Amino acid sequence: MEDGARDDGAMDVRTILHVDLDAFFAAVEQRDHPELRGKPVIVGGGGPNDRGVVSAASYEARAFGVHSAMPLRQAGRLCPHGVFLPVDGAKYQAVSVEVMAILRRFTPLVEPISIDEAFLDVTGSRILFGDGETIGRRIKEAVQADVGLTASVGVARTKLVAKIASDLRKPDGLVVVPPGEEAAFLAPLAITRLWGVGAKSAAALREYGVQTIGDLAALPEDLLVRRFGKHGASLGDRARGMDADPVGDRDAAKSISHEHTFDVDTSDREVIERTILGMAEGVAGRLRDSGVKAATVTVKIRDSSFRTITRQRTLPQPTDLTEPIFRTAMELARPEVRGLRIRLLGVGASGLGERDQLALFAEDDPRRRRVVEAADAVRHRFGERAITRARLVGSRLPAPFEHDPMTAAEARAPRQPSEPDEEPAAVDPESWSDDAS
Ligand code: DCP
Ligand code: MG
């Protein structure tokens, strides 16, 4: 069935796919270690006695109640016979690149939204490859054949509905929502599946007897607007599956951040400084990879009592280099860490703009840029850790794993409440990945 154009007789009915790999990190490990297939595999940190959290759990491990963002120690208690493995970020990143390349065979309109998921607008590809369902099936087959992983796919007229659909029959799912059936498809599902409905909104909606997306769709719009303001109007639309957001809309992430949880809380200034340097380096590398510069640097600090603060500052000129990010992050962090035992540190960059659009700002020394670009080329070939500043060598600090705050994965993870910022932050502190919840 042509799942576009026809029903509405309009050529502008889009066909959007959301593709999400199943148990991504754990599935890569099971692929590479056949003896682990069928076993509960838990990827994250240094094993069941580690302070960190679970990054990924195989579906076998999920049967024991283990899930992403759960403390590893809790996972160890729930699943004592689980196979615990460290995160191999460089490997997963390389697999992610392969998968995204497969998706681009089907349409140039691919919007990666995290390491293992992307939206595709295949409206213009239907004539070549078949309807949305057929393209979804072909993508699943290609990912299995070429990369050896299973993906779940949702097909719908909007990003919102495609994403909910891909999640519904995981793992190895394919869910198609024909145009016109969005509201009926969403109606029986819990409201927490809707983007932008967090625990707080869900509790507020329950006061009105709203449990399902269908209940929400049935509420009068003026009530929603009165109760939730501007957000309320779009809430009603989204409950009916309406979402005009085009694929590829956000060509760049709104912010880039790295964070690190210490195995043991620390007040060692040298360790803190080296950690911030490592993260500044990681953030700068990702800015350069994306061809953008950042105007604002943010630090996040959580102490041993779990008090969390963020501080930010706008730079005199946007940058994609380590030094200014490191220097600014240190200036922001130094007064805040004094006398405290630190549990977690984060460095973020926001206010991103295309490098070329920012040409009116003085360019950095071109020789220095060539050196940096050469280093990036090595980093891409041999992984994040290949190039490390002399300062980091021998520190035995783990390369901070990249958590992209814009990913839906992170948005789904339960969070620790943060304290409000003193300075109004352009980076929503809630959007930081939280690996300590
Ligand atoms: N991830 C992480 N920390 C989190 C959430 C996710 O490190 N709190 C990493 C590990 C995941 C990957 O990102 O494998 C993709 O995230 P998903 O939310 O898509 O989770 P999975 O792919 O593991 O499982 P699912 O089958 O539910 O998609
Ligand atoms: Mg996934």
C-alpha cells in the first residue's frame, strides 16, 4: 500500500521512518562474541561493583529488570549472573557510522538523533524503493546483512508518530501507522510516551483523569492552554499525532557535552583539572567534527551530597578549540569545587553556529588549525584516545564517553533533579545526560 499521497489525495503527505537499533551497545558485543548471544549482557563502567550506571542491557538482561541509566550495583544485584562489559565507545561510534550510511542509501534526508537512531523522510524515495513499509523492511534487512544487528522501525506521516511506533514492538519491530490513523494508533498508549510529557506534566494531567494519549486528545484545548500555557496547545495537537517538524530540521545539535563520574569522589585539584581538560578536548573535537563553533561554555558539577550546579559563560568569540573551552571551564569550576568532594563533572558547549557563518569573527591562526585538523584525522582513524595531550598521558583517566544531551535515549533516562542555575542557562541543565541517577 502506498502509505502517502493517496488517502488524502495530497502530494504533501510525508512518509517518515524512525529507525532505532535494538539494545545497541549490548547487541554489538553479542555480535562480536557469539558465546554471549542469548545471555544477559550489561554494558557500562567497570562491572557490578562500579559507581557508574548501565549504558545498555541486552533483552535477556532486561528480563531481570535491568535497564539503561540504572546504577551498576543495582544491576549486579538484580542479575548476578549477567556478563558485565566496559563501554567501547570507539567501536559503537564506528558501527553507528556504518548504519547511518545504510540509511542514506534510501534517502538523502536522514537526521541522526543519537548514536543508534535516525529519522528518514522517504517521501521522494517511494517511487524507487516502494512504500514506507517496504523501505522499512529493506532497511532492517540491510542492517542485518551488512552490520549484523537488528533494528526496529516505525513508519508514519510524522516524526512524533514514527518514533513512538518504532519503540512499540522492540526488538526487531516494524510498525506502520497509515495516514489518517495517527490519533487511533496513539489513543490507547500511556501519555508518558509523548515527547514533552515528563513526570510533572503526567502528574498534572492525571488530575484531569488523563492516563492515555486518547484521554489527552479529548481534553478541550482552552483547558490545556489555561493549565499549561503555550505548551498546552501543542500538547493537544501532538496527542492527535500532529507534528509538522521536518526531517533534518535541526542540522546541528543545540549543544554538545561530555561528563564524567569519578569512581571515588575527589577533591584532588590535579584530577579535577585533568578531567576538565579531557572533556574540553572531547567537546572541541565534536564541534570540529560537526563543522560548528560554540559561543558558550557550561560546566556541571555534582558534589558528594548530590547537589548539582551548572555555570556558564559566553566566550569573547565562538570557538571549536580545546584551549578556550578548557580555560573558561576551569574559571567557572574553580570557585565551585573548592572544599568539596566532587562526584561528577561535565563540560558543555552551546550557542552553536556554522563555522562559515561565523566568518566575521577573526579566524584563528591557520597553522594552528591545520595541526588541529591533522590530529582530528588521526583521531577518526584510530579512535578517540589516539591523540591525547601530554598532560593526559599517564593519567589513566578513562576517555569520557560521549553522551549527547539531545538524544532521545538520554531524554528517556530517569534524572536527578538539578538545582536551578544562578545565571540563566541557555543549556537546559535537564538536558544533560545524567549518569548518576
Ligand atoms: N545509552 C547510554 N546511556 C543511556 C541510554 C543509552 O549510554 N542512559 C547508550 C547505550 C545504548 C545506546 O545509547 O545501547 C542507544 O540507546 P537506546 O535508548 O536506543 O537503547 P538501546 O539501543 O540499548 O535499547 P533499545 O532496544 O530500547 O533501543
Ligand atoms: Mg536503541
